[in-house]
Amino acid sequence: MMTLSIIFHNQYGDHLPQQGWTKWGGARSGMLKEELDEWYCQACGEKQVNVLPCYMFPLDGLNRDFVRVCTLCKAKSVIKKFSVLNELLQALR
């Protein structure tokens, strides 16, 4: 029992590991969240600067997972009334 407490102390110091900021527990694995000045649209792949807005678009009809899309892709989905990502990707090709 003493060995277990020493290993725990050496691995984490005096504090418990941080709880995750993603559903996969990235912070618990020692990953750091990085703030970048740019991001990529997950539909068209274009590089966007951080000052431009991003929109969450449903990946499937269940609205459990979302992708990050740019203003142009969001406008195309609203005009053509797309509800899932596959429809939007077909229109962009």
C-alpha cells in the first residue's frame, strides 16, 4: 500500500489530475488546449482567421456531434436547406 501512494505522489505531485475538457479526457492525458489564431472549416477545408465566426453544423440527424463550418458553408446549407454534413459535402464537391 505504501508503494502505491508513492507512485501516485510522484506522478501527480500534491494535486489530483485535472478533469478533462473533452469527452475523451484530453486534460487527463496531459494534453494542453492551445488557442490558435486560425482554424479550418471541416466542410470545405479553407483556413479561417479567429476573428471570423464559426458555426456548429450537425454531423448526423441525431444532433449529438457537430463539425465547425465557416460562414460560406453555413450560408450554402441554409439556402439549400441541408440538415446533415453529408448533404453539405456532396454540394461542395
